Amino acid sequence: MHKNFFFYLIEILFLFFFIPVRAEILFQDMGMDTAKTYSIPEIVVVEKFQNSEIRSAMPLQILSAKKLENLNVLQLSDAIKYFAGVNVKDYGGIGGLKTVSVRSLGAEHTAVSYDGIMLTDYQTGQIDLGRFSLDNVDMVSLNNGQSDNIFLPARSFASSSVLNIRTLPPRFEEEKSIHGKITCKVGSFGLINPSLFIRQQMSRKISAVFSGEWLTAEGEYPYLLIYGTQTGDSSSIETRKNTDVETLRLEGTIFANFFHRGSGYLKTYFYESERGLPGAVIYYMNENTNHQRSKDQTFFTQAHYESSFSSLLSFQANTKYQNGYLHYVDPNYNNSGGKIDNTYSQQEFYFSASFLYKAFENLSFSASTDYSLNTLNANLPEFAFPKRNTVLMVLNAKYVSNQFLATAGGLQTFVNEKVKFGSSPNDKKHFSPFFSLSVKPFEQYDFRIRSFYKNVFRMPTFNDLYYSYVGNRNLEPENAQQFNAGITWSFSSESISLLSVTLDAFHNAIRDKIVAFPNKDIFNWTMKNCGKVSINGLDVAMESGISITRNIGLVFGGSYTYQQALNVTDPNAEDYLHQIPYTPRISGSGKAALEMPWVNLSYSFIWLGHRYTLFQNYASNRLPGYADHNLSLSRSFKKSSYSCFFKLEINNFLDKNYEIVRGFPMPGRSFRSIVAIEF
């Protein structure tokens, strides 16, 4: 692994052990008695995750830690496939790139929040979800549009959808100041994945959490290669090559409760990976010729502070520094040097300040301002070395009662960009309004009608603007309009712990879509604002829990999505009114868990209809649909001082041969076992 690993390890250990001691001394210097209990206003939790999904004015889907445990998922990218309206692009295996598009708007329109602060990649605009483990995750949620919570950084309102990752908080049992968990996962294709999670209460006001994991896999799985498109064509069993991966994640967080109703955290995160990049499977081409490799490293430290000055006024501040490094090597590239050996380095400096004012019992207002500075360096000749300054300002209003929930506001964006070589793009500014409403028409029934509208402004990525021979510095931002109307309903009784249904119809329209077009010939491409896309669809989701006996329960649910995402750019083009690439018309998922005292049995499946790999919906571009079925058995034992958890998973147990991206076959049947000890 990278030589800087030891530096980051020392820094995280310093954060974990030394800062709490200094903070304790600091509180004593302030005259605060850390052994004394201070009274704070009572906080009452009045709704569960599922109630949040029903009450939300904008579609919200949540996977709690318990739900994640019942699914056969290793990474975040595996889990979000169970959300309605989500399309995950997966290039195969554990180490393959995995990005998410929500309601066909594209991966660049989906923001990813990690403990309340956004993750960024200004080079590609896409976050690789395959790098996020679930071992330290407490909850994963997906907001279409944005959250009903208006007390957030301005960045939280700047995307078409937000995927939220919330890590495990520092919870402690009575008279127990330290809690830990050791987990080991072993599976097919050489998978070994040990992890460690520790949380410690340093004092009544200071607590700390540390988590780390290492993952390695050979990834050489068999797949069926069919030589042709007709039934009965010859085929052979091949083995995926250059699929090895090794990753390391270290993460430490300090939580503190301050005086004057203040609280906050300081988090340091380090991730590093080395992996092979398997090429696309091409007929009669030996995969052993693919030797592309990548090494990447992400380090960030972020801080959050929140305080209530009174019952009417609250304040929060967030700051972050992030550094990203990528080294890409292709030793067999056909150029004058005979290879590609490129390095890229990104940096981000970010700050946000937000205020929340409760004007009346049911009416609140918020204001937030974010500033970020993003840079990209590379070892390429005549590289632009871009530097982007972004200011986001948002004003929000929210009205909430038992029958109504409404939010409204607007986001103002200012972007200034400079380059070291060549001409700089023009400054950009844009105003993006949004509105949402949820109404409960009947007092006695938990039935709601909801709708929202949102305008989204997406800046071109650094690759769109400056990538060698392809980038176009005159690109305009993409502009997307989102419309949604839906209903939610929930019910519970003595035998049915929960039954909930959500149904949402949506329309999205994108103009100035950034796409790659041939410039002079098919070998020279450039990025242009030439695309218009019209998207109409329907999302349906259901969750239920039934008590079969006193000790046996059944939890089940499912989702269904219909999407018509059509290219409406040019009425004279051959692909006019054709479905855009890699967007299935129909898709869905299902899950069920039978919870018994002696063992838990879980089943889940994902299915997608056929897709097209290019803009032209020809038979030659058609990619067949597939269904992926998974089973698991789990059992836990609890002793006085520790507990044990065992789980056996069978993934794709029907051994289905399929591709999510053409030329990148997915693994067939595989097995995974998990052993965890909590103390």
C-alpha cells in the first residue's frame, strides 16, 4: 500500500487518543465541572425511520442497520440497488467502478453525503460507491429532490437527489464506557475482509469512535462467453482476469457536547486502494492482454458544530479539507510512448454556515452559505490546472403541522473558474427554486398526498472541460427540471406491526445535456451541449411486518419502477424518441426476512428489464434483462459480556450469467460467511 499510510495512521490515532484528553483539560479551564451533570432541554423522539418515509413531502427511502443486516450486501453499491428508481452502473466484481443514477438523470446529478457533509469528485462528477463498506454504517437513505430538513448546508440543496450515509454514533450501555466489534468476512474468489469498530466514552462530554478495515480479493471468477447473438451459438467458459483488489480504510471521529447547547464532531478519514482494471470482453480477444492498473487515495478531515442560542435560533458550521490522488497505468496503450502513466491530484477547501429561525410554532426559516475551492493537478503536457471557486446561498421556509408539511426556497449559485494554461471559462450564476407540499386529508387515516418541484443546475466536470482532445471549455451547465406527485399510506395493528405503501409519478426534463459527439471523424470526439432528455416514470414501494407467533415475525417489502427516458434532442435524428442508454423501462426488487429465536432466514432479489447500450435502440445494442436472487442464514448468541453473530450468504444462487454494462460480466453463484464478535 502507499507509503503515506503510516502518516495517516499516526494522525488518526492522535485524533482518537490525544484530542479527548486535551478537550477534557480545556473544559476544566473553562470552569466546567466534567464530573457534574448539566441539565439540557428534553428531546423526544416521536417517529421511526418508516414514519419519516411516509411523512416526507419528497420521496425518501431508508435502509436502517437492521434492514442492511437482512440483505446480502457487502458494499454500499449493493444496498442501494434495493431503492426504487435507482440504476447502478456496475463494471463487475468487487473492485469494479460503481456509480448510481436516480430517475435517469445521470450519476453527476446524485450527491453523496457522509455524516452530513458532501463527498466530491470535481474531476469526474461521480462518486464510486464501491469504496464504501457497511460495517460502520447506521443508516443509508435516499432523498429524491432534497430533504424536508431545511437546516442543512447549501450543498444539500444543489443536486437532483442525495444519498445519505450516516455512520454509527457513540452509543453506550449503562456502566460501560467502551464498546467494540470485530468482524471477519470470507468469501468466494479470494475475498478476505476483516474490520474493527471501537467506540469509547472518554468523559461525560467527550466520546470517540474508530473504525478500520482491510479488504483483499483475487476476483477471478468464471463467466460464460457466447460467440454470437442467436440461440445455439457456440460458447465457452472463461475466467475474468486482472480483477484483483486491495483496499484499506481508517476512520476516527471525536464527538463533543459543549456548553450553551452546543455539540459537534471532528472526523478524519483515509482510504487507499490498488486494483486491476479488467477490460471489456470482446470476442476472440484474450483477456490476458489487459494489464491496466489504478491506485487511488482519499484523505479528508471534516468538522461539524451546532448550537442553539435559544429556543428560536440555531446555528451550525461545517468545514472540510479533502485530498484525492489517482495513478492510472496502461502498459499496452498504442501511442508513441507505448503506454499511459498518468497521475491526478485533487484538493478541496470547504466551509459552510447555516442559521435556523423558528418564527412561529409551525413556521421556520433558514439561511445557508457555502464556499468551496477545488483544484486539479495532473502530469499531462499543457494541462489546464483548473481552480474553481463556488459560492452557494440558499433561503428556505418550512411549515409543518399534523395535516400539512410544506417547504419552499431558492438556491443561488456563483462559479468562478481560472486555469493556468489556455482560456478560462466564463463565470456562471444560476437561481434554482424548489417547492414541496404534503397534505394529510383525513385525521383518522395515515394517508398523505405529496408533490414537489425543483430546478437543478449542474456544472461541467473538470474532465468535461479539460480532458485532453475531448474537453470543451465553452460548455454550459446542464439544467434539469423535476416534478413529482404521489401518495403515501401506512397502517398498523396487533398482528401487523407495519404496512406502508408509497406511489410516486414523476417527470424530469434535461436541457443542455453534456454528451460526447464525434468532432472530425469517429476517432476524434468532443463534449457538447447537444442533449435533451424527457423522463416520465412511476415508483412504487411497499414495506410490511407481520407477527406470526409471539416469537416469530416476518418482514418483507419490495419496489417497482417504470421509466420512459427518451432522447428528444433532434426530431430528424435516427435516435429521436429512443430510450437513453443503460436505462431499463422496468426494474424492481424484493426482500423478505423470517425472524425466529433459533435462526433468521433472509431472501432478496433484484431484477431489471432489457436495456440499450447506445442511443440507437437497435437489436444489436440490446442488453438482456436479468434477475439476481440471494439467500442468507444468520444466528446470534448473547452472553453477559459479549455477543456473537454468524451469517452464511449465497449470492446469485441461480448462477445467472448477466451483464450490467456490456462487456463486463458479473460473477455467478458465490458464497460469503461472516463472523462478528461484539464486546
